[in-house]
Amino acid sequence: MEGENIEFLLSSRKKKNGEPSYKLLEGGFIYVFNKYAIGGNRKLWNCEQNYAGFCRARVHTVNEISASQ
């Protein structure tokens, strides 16, 4: 939801270039970074449980502020 508080969690994995990777916590759910939207100004995050088929939610962030879900 727009304007909700979000929190970034440090992931145990690192990016290919060795930089730290983050997960997003919002509304009691954990999201993992999926990709940049066309134009590169929004990040798209998938629910961590999506890979197991349990959660289809997505979060879009603009400047690390939740824009939609």
C-alpha cells in the first residue's frame, strides 16, 4: 500500500559484484528484488514465498518508498 513503512533486511547472499543484497519487509511479508521497471526508476519486488507458489504479491518502490502492491 502506498505510504506504508518499509524496512530493508540484509540478505545472507551477495550480488555478483560482491556488494550486499537486501530484502524488503512490508506488511509482515518479505519480498526479494526481481528487476528494474522499464525506465529504471522503479524496483519490482516479488514475495519471497512466490517461488513456492504461495504468494503472488509484488511491491513497486520508487526511491525506496513503496509505490504499490
